[in-house]
Amino acid sequence: MYYFLPLKIKFMSTHEDENIKKLSDVFNELLHNEGLHDKIRKAKVISLWADIVGPHITKNTFNLRFDDNKLIVHVKSDALRHELMFMKTQIIHHIHQRIKEEFIEDILFY
């Protein structure tokens, strides 16, 4: 047996439509206001590191973290550190493409 409940539909005026926001906009605003947007995008960069630089570099880098908008990467060998320094601009470009946002100012290799 099915029961149907009457639906009350209210048509909104154009004035009320102006106060309606998309859920994604509200969510992004909440993240920004709570200071979480920056943390989320930095965590996304770290989680995508292996996809961006590949398995060889991933195996030889560790302890990725951020200092403001600078990505800090520890490298196991001096030779790779020098190679990565030459690739820095390209890596930053690939990161920005993947996350669709430009915020990394620099990558520091140690």
C-alpha cells in the first residue's frame, strides 16, 4: 500500500532567488572562512606529488611540507637535488595545472 503526501510548492519571487546560493559556493565560502581552504589545497599537492613527479623521484624524496606557500621537499641525494632545482619551474607548472589553482611561490629542495 502506498501513501502519498500532499506537496506544498511555493513559487519564489525573483527577490527571493537572489538570496539563493549554489551549495558549492556555500561550501567554498565556509572552507575559506574557517581557514581550511589553504590546508586542503596543500594536502592535495602533497597527495598528488607521486603522480606529478613519477615513481623515481617519489622514492627519493620525503618529508614534504609547506612553509607558507613554499613547498619544502627533502631529497636523498645531492645529484637529484640539483636535477630537481633545474626542473622546479616545470614541477610548479604541473602542480598548478593539476589542482587548477596557482599558489605555490617556490619549491625548496633540501
